[in-house]
Amino acid sequence: MEERKKRRKFNIRLPGRTRGRYVFTDKKHPEKGIMSTALGVISVVTIICAVVMAYKNGGEAEARYGVAVMFCLLYSIGGLVLGILSRMERDIFKLFPTVGIILNALSLIWVGLLLYFSLL
């Protein structure tokens, strides 16, 4: 009973179970945003694998790990551009473009830090 009084006081309504109510929308998930997210996931996973394999090798990174990270740099730049372009579209769900931008930016920062610390 006490909880009901508090809800009335603050005018809080808990979402009830609604049956038969549909929300129709023209929004869609943009293909560029999905591609941006996919490129971001590929890039982050590849960088993690390259770092782990270099660590297991005693800190000695082979040339193929460096080449893989450089391809990740290219993927991240492309994914970031696709994410930004898809975020500017109208009437879309913004989940995939936002996740793609975050993953690709994280990947670019990580590659930059790897290059910076390798020069020290």
C-alpha cells in the first residue's frame, strides 16, 4: 500500500503488459552501419590475436603480425568512414553505426598506441 502512495505522489507508472500493441516504423538498420560494425569487430579481434601471439612468442612480433595490424588500420579507417556516413542518414536505427564508430575508433587508437610504444 505504501508503494502505491509513493507512485501516486511522484506520478510514476510502471509499464504494464500490453497485448496486441504494435509499433510500426519506417526506420531500418543501415547496411553501411552493419558493415562498419563488422569491420570494427574484425579489426579489434585481429589486433587482440596479434598482440597475444606476440606475447606468447616472448615479445618478438613476427612480420605477419605487423602486416595483420596494418590491414586492421585500413579496415578501421574504412569502417569509421562508413559508420560516420551511415550515422548521418535519416530515419535509421542508430545502434550499428554507433557501435561501428566506437569499435573502429578504439581500433585506431590501439594501433596508434602500438606504433608509438614500438618506437620507444
